Amino acid sequence: LLAIVEAYRVWALDHPDLYRLNMRGRLDPGPPRGPRAEVPVPEPPKRRTPMSTTDRLQIVRDCYRAYAEDDRSLLEPHIAGDLVYSAPPDVGIDRATYFERCWANRGHLAGFAFVRLVEVDDEVLVTYESTRTDGTRFRNTEILRFAGDQVDRIEVYFGWELE
């Protein structure tokens, strides 16, 4: 995990036009670009709340299982009302837009195998390999931030297709 974080830091230093490091050493996106540049998305305040690692890891497992089993009721209670979701095609979208765009993909996903599932402070780092219903596979990494027992921020880092 530390090697991954360090690799991101090194990359960010080599690409200051794309990312900058904040005071805590975490990567922050630079100024908004593209069609959403004129609509700034405020970052929700980081909230430290006590919760056991086992509970958060199980919540994350349930969230991914919801997609594989096409059962939104597994996901719905764990997604905060003030969710901010970011992936390359959808930076800073809200909860309603997340369900509109991301939940639509559920019918194409058959399952997830967790490669990495680690809690760090109020975040859970997830690397998974997913199998689509057509048998093809891919790998992604996501960071889910918690506020209590709900996910209030999701960052998706797309990986690659698997053979």
C-alpha cells in the first residue's frame, strides 16, 4: 500500500499540471477542466467517526455484492445523501447521478474478486478483479471514504482488461 501511495506521489510531482499534493501528502485534483469546469464541487469535510474495520470492510463487500446480485437494497443504506463520486468520465457527481449512471452497469457485472481490501483511517482502499456477464474481466482500484457507516466519497481509478 505504501509503495502505491509513494508511486502516486512521485507521479504527481512529475505532473504538477494534473495533480498537486495537499498539506497531508494526499493527492488532490488540480483546477477543474472540461465541461464541468464552470461548476465547482465542494469537498465534504472529512469526518472521523469510530467504527470497527470489520464493519467497514463488510459494508464495502456488500456494496460490490449489490452490483453482482442486482440488489440495490444492499447498496442503498450505505451510500450517504451527500455522496461525491469521481471517476475519469464523471468527476464530482452527486448521489442521484451516481445511481443513474453507475447502477445502470449492474446487469453487465457477474462478480468481484477482491485483490486488496484495506482500511486506512476513514477510507477503504479496494482493488478488485471483476467478471462481466460475457466472461471478460477487468481490474480497478477505488477509494471509498466513510462518514460513520455510510460511504460519502468514492474515487475510481480505472485499471485494465484481464485475459
